[in-house]
Amino acid sequence: MSESTSAESPPLGDFFVRQWNVYDRMVRANLLCHVELFAALREELLGISPNFSILDLGCGDASSLAKALTGIRVSKCVAIDVAGGPLLLAARDNLRFKGIPAEVKQGDILEHVSAPPKRGFDAVTVAYALHHLLTADKERFFKGVAQWVKPGGSLWLIDEIMPSEMVREGWLAKMLEHLHQAGGGIYSPEEWATIDAHVQACDFPETAAGYQRMASEAGFASGQIRLITGSGLLGMMRFTR
């Protein structure tokens, strides 16, 4: 397929603005393992030199990132999301409330990383965003984002990760089963129908090996799985330049 179904495309950006209450309840109920994965990210960031710069791509309201960065010295934080409006205002407030010097911008993350940066960042994070891109656009993302990571710096990816023995259709079935079992009665039947349709139309998971290949071809020196969770369907990877 040549067309990209992307969280950075206007229709999907509009979806997250309209349905943020639905997604926010998913985050608060930890259905996508935000707690475990952002705790793991925090441990990784605590292990790098303090006073680092960080770029967060697809920030949403940045609430999970703000918790991960609490008490960590950051020289610069730039957060970008396509949704804009109240969501970005919330992201700015969530980060600044934690004392994080944040610049929050509206933008398409694929377009953003495709442009050459004035200077790179020590850390780049992208969470729950790349699975909306088809493989060709994920490859474009990695080639673009590599120039935004300083030599010796790292890109952290938190997202859907498909087991190597699985294909997309099987992964979708397992993910929807996981969401319904973990979600219990937090959604109405109409809301579940919206969630199911969104996952089936817009989620394109990759295997860890697929992400490692993309990163290697883009010039990253290494790529490692740091955590797999959520019934083996979600995880965090780190790619270092």
C-alpha cells in the first residue's frame, strides 16, 4: 500500500481531538501500559547525563511524559503533536507544572523530522504514534529522526510491538481481546465500537526486528528491546546513534 494511514494526518488528528475523553480514560485505566512503559522510560532517562535536551514527538497532553521527567534536570524540552488546540495547551501546562522548560508546538511529526534541525537533541521520544504509519512511512520517519538525535544520543520508542510469529490480523485480534478484558465496563457499547473500528483501521504494528532494521538502515548504531508488556503486545525500544 502506498498511502499512509497516520496519526499525523488531519483526519486522525481530528479523531484524537474529538475522542480525547475516550483515549484519556484508556490511559487512566492503564489499558495500554502507560504506567509501566513510562516508568521504564524514566529509568532510562535517569541513566543519561543530567541537563539533557529532549524532543517528544506525538505528545498528546504530555501527562505521562511530565511524570517521567519529574525531578530530572532538563535543559530544553520540545513537544509536538498534530492535534493542537486545547490538547497542546494541556501539554504545555502539564510539563511546566512539573518545572520542565517546555516549548509545545502543533505539527505533523513525519514532516517535522524530515526537515533538517538547527541542532540535535540528546533524547528523542515517540510514544503510541508510529503504529499509525504504514511501513514505508515508518522507514521515512527513522531516516528523518536520525538527524535529530545527537551522536551518542538515543531515540526511545514506546508503542505496539508485534511478536515475530504473528501477522497483523492476529495481532489486532489479540489487542482487541486485551483491551476488552482489561477495560471491563469503562466504555459504553457505542464507545467500544468506535475503539474497535479505530484499532482495525489505523493500527499497523511492527515486529522488534522490523524496527531494528529500519533504525539500522537510518544510521542508528544499535537498537534494543528494553521492555515488553501488555500481554506481549506493547513495549519500549531504544535506538542509539
